[in-house]
Amino acid sequence: METKGKANIHLENEKGIYAFLSKTIYNELIEEGIDQENILTLSLYLHWTVIREYTTVSSKSNIYNTKAILKETQTVHMVGEKAYSLNLNNFVDTLFIDNSEFLRSVYHDVCQANGPIKWLTQWQNLCRHSYQANQSKIGICLTLLKIVNECLDIPYNKTDISLALLIRIQENDQNV
């Protein structure tokens, strides 16, 4: 996912982020097992934390930020087609209905500062530091999402799934 001229993370911080993610992914997947479900779960934690920390430095609402970043990621990898959006929405609806309790649990963990998951707290701090150290917050957000995808070796459309699920949870919470 290219950032189209947007700011990049400082090189030394970027190396630290790659190192942290590599170590965390290795430890989590060795413990839980390497399969698509565990990779998706880990990507939700990592992607949603990037968005959550972006929201803390932005003056916009959670849902607004998540929708804006989803639109940006779709623009970056040229998947704004109507058929894709319909398929994505149907897939996300099914995934959300079948897993809503689990997804809410992940969302709760991500929203909790200094929670019980040590590596998640460290990831929150790394993301927060990246946003504070740079001017282009959206550029940093897209770069962090790109790095997560690279480290997990997942295609860019997984970011769309992750962000679309996050929007569903945020909308549901708003309507409750």
C-alpha cells in the first residue's frame, strides 16, 4: 500500500516497529498456531490499534476516522469498485453476525489503555509515539497499516475487512 507522497515514519522508528511486530507476530503465532483465523485475529488487534491511536490525535469521531481511512486504503490499492464494496459488505455482515461477541472482545481490549495484554500496550505506545513525532497523521496511519500487512504477509484487502468490521462495531456501539 503506497502512501502517495504522504509522510513516512522516521527510519529508526520504522525499524523499531518492524522489529516489534516481527517479534510479537512470531510469539503470538507460535503460541496460538499459524492459521488464517489466528492471523486475522492478530491483524484485527494490530489494525484497530493503529486506528484507535489515530483517533486519539484527531479531532474527528471514531466512525468518521475509520471510514476515512477505509476510503483511503481502498483508493490506494484501487479497489473502489461497486461490486467489491457489495461483496465486502456481505462478507463483513456475515463475519460480524457469526463472531460479534469475539469481535467486541477484541475491540474492548484495543480500547483499554494499559490492559492485560502486554504486547498490545506496547503496540499502542509505539503507534502513539509515531503519531506524536510526525505531522502527517493520515500518512503515518497508512504507513503503519502497510507495515502490519507486510509483517503478517497479508494482502491489502484484509485491511478493508478489518476496518469494515471496526466500523460495524463502532456503529453498533453508537446505536446502543
